[in-house]
Amino acid sequence: MADTVPAWLAPALRSPRGAPRPAHGRLAIARMADEKTLGRGGFTLSSPAFRDGEELDPCFTADEEDAVAPPLEWTAPPPGAHELVLVVEDPDAVGDDPFVHWLVWGLPAQKGKLLEGEVPPRVGKNGFGNSEWLLPQPPHDDEAHDYVFQLFALDLPLTLMPGAGKDEVFAAIDGHVVAAAVCTGSYARSEAEEDWTEGDDFD
């Protein structure tokens, strides 16, 4: 397991804490991208709902009813890309690996976007085993957690069925990344929220 963040990746991981923590070195992008593929051809990922490294609105988290996934936008990947895959992980969660909040694939290899709450073409299992956006819900006494949105452009289309797990998706991605982009949102639970029990806090 990596316990340091690659030098080529660290500047791209924006966080309100400043420098990324060692656990960020275990993100999917640290494992499956490199200095050549990160931002290759001007490939970028962003959101109209939050700036890179800034706080997520509660409407995208477990602290608000009817919460949904945030909107995302990306530029066109470089030539040779056949499909885009989105992975969202929390490297600040308890555990050896970052906690998976969203696995999405089947996105066309072109400039595009996901609207707020839009259901993607294919969704895999999050860290709780459900095929959906897993609402951020860090423990009340934690500092803000980072939610790292990672977009991979692949040199082949994935043949995975919806509901595939992280291991299957990561194995299919590995060795096929032609470009990657990253954007980070952060979130800390409000002290005013008193209706969650300790057992509800997971990441």
C-alpha cells in the first residue's frame, strides 16, 4: 500500500487542509494514472456546484433530505479514448483503502456532463454495496473529509455489467488509462445536527 502521494499528483489534490495526507496516495488515480496521463491534452473535471478543494453543499450529503449527487462537467479527452469512468473516493475514511462513494462508467469519450442527481449509464457498487451515489456522512468530530472525484479516459470500452464492484472496475481500468482528471470537494458534519446516532457515522 502506498503511504505517500506521488509528486506528480500532490499539486492536483486540493484540500482545505493544504497538503494531501498519505492516505491520498491510495486513491485510484494514484494507482492507475501517472504524470503523463494526468490532465493529458487539457483533460479536466470540474463542478458548477463547488470549486476544486472547496466545501460540498449539504444538498449533496446525508445531512439534507432528498440529497443527490453533485453536477459534474469535463472537457474532451485526447484522441484514442473510448470511454470515461468516474470514481469518487474518501481517503480520510477509516480503513486501509479510500472509501468508495461512486463508481460510474459507460460515459462517452467526449466533452460532457452529469446533471445534478442524474442517473449515469452504468453504476457499480459503492462502499456499502449499493449501486448509487453514497451520500457523504463523516463523523461529527472529524475534520472535513475530502471527496475526490477522479475521471479516467480509457483506450477501450468496458464490458462490465451494472453493479460490478470496485475490484472488478479497477482491474478493468488498470493499464488502459490514456488520460485522467481530478477534482476535490470537502465536507464536515454540522455541529447542529443531533439526529444521527454514532452507528450512523461511517466515513
